[in-house]
Amino acid sequence: MNGGTFQPGVEKTRPGIYTRFTEKAQTRISGSDRGRAALPVILSWGVPNKIIEVSSDADAINKLGVSLSDPSMFLVREAKKRSNTVLVYRLNDGQKATGSIGPDSSVSAIYGGKKGESIMIRVSPNVLDSELFDVETFFDEAQVERQTVASAADLQSNAYVEFRGTGSLDPTVGIYLQGGSDGVVTPQAYAGFLSALETESFNTVAFPVADEALKVTAASFIRRMREDVGIKVQGVIADYDGSYEGIINVTSSVQLDAGRVLTNPEATAWVAGATAGASTLQALTSVVYEGAADVSVRLDNAEIIKRLKNGEFIFTFDPSDRTVSVEQDLNSAAKGKFAKNKIVRIIDAINNDLRSGIKAIILQAKQGGADIPGNEDGESIIRTGIVQYMNELQAAGAIQNFDPEEDVVVSLMSGDSVMVKIAVQPVDSVEKVYLDVEVS
């Protein structure tokens, strides 16, 4: 079902649910449906050009062939620190590592990438039958498969390598495949990522890029998803003033405990994961960056204030407890009610939750052999569902002062169109405490 925004008085052609927010409205209750961050990465192993959901280390091993602790999974690991699921997209194909196991037979890694060079093939005579050979495949020093065959023609490809050829096998204590490379990522690879992402469910997407043209493309994608498709998501881009509530502009970074200093583009992975994992009841203001020992550059008070006024997402170091945390949970809108990401999460929830909720009501009616009628009964059905949802938001503490009699108005515009007006007051977070102490 289509979505997006609408202008009063302009009739839509496609059936759908259209939402318009003005300065007096906003909202979002969270929970189990949040926590999904998307991330395009350059990897040394795994399926290229496909969205892979990683919710655990087991997922990483089973779906990408490597653990989250592998150095090549660094950005995925940072995004996973505060998100439930990372939608990983491998941008690069790479060159496959290869090797020879006989005069007329060869072996190559299933995937391109430098990691293919960690594959070792061992061929040894079978201890029970001298006519047979044991062919073992090792990945990162661990045996992942073993076959007993008479010749190369009997070998079956596995999840790590592809065998080719016929004839005899050469016994060896172990040969490592060679020639694997990660390859070069082109702008077309990022275009493929955005195309694949459009049909996925996610809350945020990180764009760990420094190329200005790619940043513009990423920002355009986010705006199109929010305004035209009707899916309210946020994009995280480094050093890019999007002046838009859908774009989080990361302009500082951190130094990890191990000594690695992240670039601003690399820091977008953590910000995207943390933003996806945050509920509508929580701002990321003052949230600690796990595993960070310092910021990449320490800013003075005047510079911090300047950046906050510009709508920049920055990290600061507190010498009193030696923690690194988010200074304030802002997006690049900079000013107005939509400048704070917690408020955006609330209003985005109204759009996404009501969009899916009203669709469910429509489908439920169709399963019963009917439609929502284009009359007062239909208005009542829609209004009841919205009021129940808004009451749940208020009970959770995401909104306040909601009056179901005054704040939800449903009116039939024509036989197939209904206008719903909702007044909402999101609940902000306490971020500034003023202590006025009188000493006598």
C-alpha cells in the first residue's frame, strides 16, 4: 500500500495512507519494532550485493562466514553495540583466492576477498584405504569440512571452496589459497545497496562515506523514503549538513580503548545502531559510547555550543569519570520541534505504526469478505483504532495531554478518502538541570 505526504486539496491517484506533519503535531511509541540499522560495508568474505540480517555472532558466522570479532567486521560490530539487528550489505565482490591440488585440478574460494587467503586445503592418504585421499578444508585454522575421495573428480564443493578438475590428487600437508583481494567499490555498488534497502524494514541507515556525491545520493534516498514512499527512517552521514530531521550529521568521533581512532564516517555505524536501538522513551543525550577511551578531538565549550546550534551530532569527553558520551541527540534540522531525535522517533512512530495499523484493519475487513465502508461506520472504525493507539502512547509516556474527544477528528472527504487530523504533544527528555542553591 502506498504512502507519503499530501497537500490539502490535492487528490491522490493511488490508494494508500498519506500523512502530513505540521509544527503542531508529532509522535512514536517504540519497543520490539525498533532496533534495525542498515550498513553498507567493504568485507573480505561473504555474499556480495545482498542484504544479510545479523542479530548475533552466530548469524555472522552462519551467514557471512566470519565472527563479529573478525577485524573485517569492525563497523558491523560497532553498529551492533546498541542495535538488535544490523542489515549488512557487502558492497564489494573482490577477487577469489585460488590454488592447485593436482596436475589437472584446482580449488577457488566461494567468495572473492582477502579472507579467502586464510583457506587451507590439506590432501593426505586415507589411513584405511591407500586408494583414497582425505581432503580437508580449513578456514582461519579451523577444519570446516572433510571429504574422502579417489580422485579430484569426486570432490564436492562446500560452503568455502569450489573444486574443479579431474585426475589424481597431490598429497600435501596444506596449501593456502592465494590471490584473493577485496576489490574496488564503485558508486554503482552504493546504488545497488539503496535499491535493495528500499524493500527492507529498518529504522536507520549509516553511510560511512567521505565522498560528497555519495552523501548527496544518500540524503536524497532518505528524503524520498520519508516524503514519497511514506516510510519514516533516518540516515546517518558524516560532515553533511542536511538541514533535515531525517539526516543525522556526525561531525566528531572517538578513540577506542584499543587505541584505534575512528574517522567521522566510521562513527556513523555506532550512531546508526544506537539511534535504531533507542526507544521513543529515550534520548541518546549523555549515552556513553561503549569501549571508547577518548574523543578524536576534544572541543572547548564555545565550539560545542556552536556545533549544537548547527544541529551536529558530537561526542564529548568527561574528565571527571573519563567517559565518552553523546553531547545531545540532535539531527541536522538544527531548529524547531523536529531538531531532537527523540521527538522525531515519536512522530515517525505515528506515521509508521498508524500506517501499518490501518493497513491491518483494512486487510482484516477484506478477510471477512468486506471493506471499510466509506460512511460514518468507516470513520468510526478508523477513529477507534487511532484512539486506542494514541492512548497506548500516552500510557507509555511517549505523549501527554491527549484528549480522545478533541484530538482525533476523522472526516469523510469523498467515497474512498478519509481525512484524519490528530493533535499530539510528544514528551521530551530532561537534558538540562538548573540548581539554584541559596547559601545562608
